[in-house]
Amino acid sequence: MVNYKTGYLDIGLPKEDLKIIKRISEIRKLGNFQTVRKTIGDKKLVSLINRLYPKNNISTLEKIFGVPDSSINYWFKQLEIKPSRKHVNNLVVPANFNGSSVFSVGNKSTNFSAIRIDKDLAYLIGFCIGDGSVQKYAIDVFNKNHGMKEYLNKIMARYGKVKETNRKDGLWKLRLSSVKIADLIKRNSIIRNDTLNHIFSEKILAGNFLAGLWDSEGSVLKQKNYFHVYLYNSNKKLIDEVSNYLERDGIQNSVLAMKKRLNRYVLQGRVVKAKKTVYRIGIKKTSLDKWVNLIGLHLKHDKKYVVVKQILEECD
């Protein structure tokens, strides 16, 4: 078996299959699928696809052959291969490596995928938990500040197609179509504890995750001679986990339950109608320098980063 890398998947393939796949890729550079059929032969092509599918789903076949799903469906029709109704369940786990294995029992298959979380993905996860939404098949991130948009776009593009939309009021939104990244962040609309635990186990990941969270739902302000560094969120469990992590890292902070407002109000440039209690983490003055080194230096929000540099100057 040969380790064949497709995107962030590692798939074990026999040498002979790998040779045919490489040959198909070479032929397609100058010809079309009909050229592939004439050169390779329908019998070999059908045999190859039957060995790969439905053990691997259509999305994985796209990566193996380097073609869109529309082409895969066209190949199936031309070769008279019936699409399988076999149910494939995707389970994603956070890791320090990338890998994938498919296990089949009867008419069901489970694709276990390990996704390596680096500092960039950690930032994206933090930002999405703050200014974002997670559906089963996609994630959205949005904001009005442009300091982090291109950075987020580059990260998201590593994992799939990204669609950008811009509103007249200046709000931009990036959508990544990826079942796996969505599952890595939330499952059944709940933040994944194992993902957070993995991130908080490494300081560089934690710092970038918290920077993403702070860029989306935090504030870094200077009023007169005092700096106000706050993080807001309605998820008390998340707030407590962040607060406890900061304390373990020597960053003193306080947690305050904000008074619920009856009327609509503006928070971080967004109109909010209070439905839940919002909690606020406040960084104490004596820990501002430690907060800057762990989190502040990783901020991408241009206005917040200006204040971070001012904190650095006064702490020196």
C-alpha cells in the first residue's frame, strides 16, 4: 500500500492503482475523458473505481482524480457505474496530523478524519465561534473590519471553496463549504469540547484561538490613561473555560454578568436585541503585558492592533 495524499486526507492505495491514477492525470492534461477511456480501457477504469468506491465517497474521489464532482458523475454515467446509496458518516477529530480511514459495516461506512490544527486554523475556529455561524455543511464568518478578512479567506481556502459576499453597510461574509471543518467546531450546534481541549493544550494554538475570539467579540480600547481589554460572550461555559485558562497562564481577569438590556443596543458595531445574558471577561491592568504577549500580538483587527502597540509601548 502507498500513502497517497489528497488535500488533507491520507489514503492508502496499492501501487498499481496509484500508477493508473497518475496515468489518468497525465492523459487529462492533453485530452478529455474519451481519451482516457481509449488509453486505459473501460475494464481497467471500472475495476479501479469499484475498488475505490463506495469505500471512499464522491468528495474523496474528486481529490483522488483532481476533478469536480460533475466530472465524477459523468464518468459514472459513461462507464455505467451506479451511484451507491451506501450511507457514509463523517467523524472528525482534532489532531496534530492529517489522516483519514474508512470503516465499513454492512450498508454503512464511517469516514474517520483527523485534522491537524495549526495556529491559523485555531484562529479561524476562535473567530467563527465569535462572529460566525456553523451549519452541518458549512461555516460563515463575518465582520465590518477588513483587517482580518484576507487572512481568514486564505485559511478557509485550504479546506474548500470559499464564497464572499459584501453588504452595502460594509459587512462582509465568508462562507466555507466543508462538512469536516464545521464538525470540528460544533456538533449538533454545541462547541466541541475535545477541539477546545486540544487547542488549550498548546500555548501557541490557545493564543491564536483567543486572538480570533477577541478579534470577533472582544474590545481593546484606550480611554484617557487607561486600557480596557474585554471579551464578551453569552456562552457562560466558554467564558469560564477562557477565564480559567488565562488564570493558569498568569493573566488575572474578572468575569462580569452584564445587565440585560430591554431595548436594542449596539455592541462592537452590531445592533443587538438581548435574549441571553452576556458575560464579560476583563483583563486586569497588572496582566496587560502578559495578555499582549499571549493574545494581543496575534490580533488581525487593525484598530485593535493599534491599541495593542500602545499597550506595548507603555509596558516597556
